[in-house]
Amino acid sequence: MKSLGKKPAGARLERIKASPLWVGDRFRNVQPVIPGLRDPNASMPTLGEFLCGGERRVPRGPLPSMNPLETWARPPASGLRATWLGHSTVLIEVEGLRVLTDPVWGPRASPSRLAGPKRFQPVPVRLRAMPPVDLVIVSHDHYDHLDYPTMRELARSSVPFVTSLGVGAHLEAWGVQPERIVELDWWESHQLPNTGVTVTAAPSQHFSGRSLKDRNATLWSSFVIRAPRHAVFFSGDTGLTTEYQAIRERLGPFDLVMLEVGAFHPAWGDIHLGPQNALKALALLGGGPFLPVHWGTFSLAMHAWDQPAEALLELGPQAGAQLVMPRLGEPVEPAHAEDVEPWWRLVDTMAPEPEHDGPVATTLPRAMPWPID
């Protein structure tokens, strides 16, 4: 199956083996898990629980969204603007450049178009209607971050990619020319030619793999985008790690912080943040306007689809966080962001009552790594 990608080989594999993060035959998290992150009494959900457990895991109707093309035609007054397009896909406009994070336009977070978690609704902008992008960042190779149909479409363009060690093997297998791919180890940087923008890979606490046979064969990273006047942090997928303090000291401060908040479960507390730990990560990073990502697009855990947003709305002010929570497709300049309006509450109040509050309508192939993201 082409969507599984390809394992690193040759010079790419030799570079992987030279990384201090490569231990034995795979990448490993180097920092010990912070005590208390994973609930010792929480068992890993079974496949049946994942498919049918939980309540309100899918919204009753479409989420409010807007088409950002008209706004994108004008440069941001502050020099920095972000548009959340769903899950971890964000278009960042920074000092004249456009950077796209973890682009996923495909219908499912899965190797198959017929099975697996289905997105709640299409991306507000068709991929072919997107304005020219100067750089694509891919944090790691899980299906909800590295999407085969999206990559096949982007391969037809000339856009360059910056990603974690080993992930370039997938991109090259799907048609991206190797000269367009830059792979980074943690703390390595790449400067976009003829610009003042530098992208640096930084630590995260997660794992990788697209099948049961390639667990941790590629690296996972967070990324920092630094321009002359602005800096942006993008978490990718991660659990809480004390390395966020090192990231702040070496690469901060940040004008925008994007942290994952969804797909959380007590048994996954070491590899996903969830709202509460995202606020702790924000503090370790030194604060800054906080745009939550990795929610509101796929049902990847047992919690309600809007639970991350509601939790942040409650906990954020207590932590002194400056929340930036725009609608899908709504461009926002962190320097001019207004108070959060809980737009997600309109979804259930305006939608008709479902006839049956039954299980989540999704299926997964048996070979899917667990958890899938």
C-alpha cells in the first residue's frame, strides 16, 4: 500500500544512525517521563472502546468556518498572522512568507480512504485554491500529520519541505524531489534561502510509525520558525517535557505558541498534552499568545469533540494564558487577537437532535499502530 510510505535507507539511514536520539534500532525519547503524566490506573482503550466508546465524539453539524482567501490577499499589518485550517494544519504568514504546518486535506486519518477516523468536514479552502506556500513543515509521520493524498498533490508543486529525520523517505516515495526535502535532528536549523527566516527542530515527547513494522523508525519534533521580528512555536505531537524550558532558553521568546490539546487520554498522558498540560507547557515556554491545535477535526480519543476547547476556556484564564481560538479558516493576528468567543457551542445548539446517540461511525484497519496519532 503506497500510503504506508517507505523506510529510510542509504545515506538517509546513515544520518539517522548518527543521531544521539537513535538507540539500538530506533529513535527514543531521551527525557524521563514526568511523574503523574500517565494515570497508572488507566488502561489502554481497546479497539472496540475506541470505535464505540465515549459520547459526543463527533459534532452534530458542521463547525462554523470562513473562507480566508480575501484576507490572505492582504499582508498582515503586524507582520504575523495564523489561520487554523483544522487539526494541526495552520497557515502561518510571517514577514512576507507563508509556512504551512502538517498539511492534511485527506478525508481520513488513515492509510485507507475507506476506513479510519473521518474528518468532521472539508478544509475551508481547497488545496488547489491555496495561495503559493514558501515552506511546508511536517512534524512526524503519523497519519493525521503526514497525509498521503495531500503530499501527492504538493509533490506536483515546487514547495520545499522541512521535516524530522527519516520522514523524507516517505515524501520522496510519493514524488517529492530529494532536493526539496530538508531533514533535521533536534536543535538543527535550516535557513530559507534569500530570507531571514530560520526553522529549527526542537524536542518533543512522542513516537512515530505508519505500520506495526516501522515503530520509531523516523523522528518526531516540535519546530520553531524565527524571522527577524517574530518567532512561532509549533509543538507537533507531544507529551509534557521539561525540555520546553530549554526550548524557551535557546529559541524563545515566542509571538505565537501552537500546542496540541486534543486526542488526550489518561493512558496516553506521556505522549499527548491535553488542555491542562498544554497550559503547563505554555508556561515552560515563557508564555505568549496560545493557539490550540490538534482538535476539532478527527475523533481520535474517547472525549467529547469540544472537550479540549471547553477545558481551555475554563482553565486558560486561571493560568493567565492569552488564548487565540479562531474559527476554522479565520485569519488572526496574535498581536491584535480579541477575547475568545466560544463559537463551537453553536454547533450542537443549532443542529437537530440526532435520532440515536449511538457509537462513533468509523472503522480502523487491524494493522493500525496504537494510538494512531
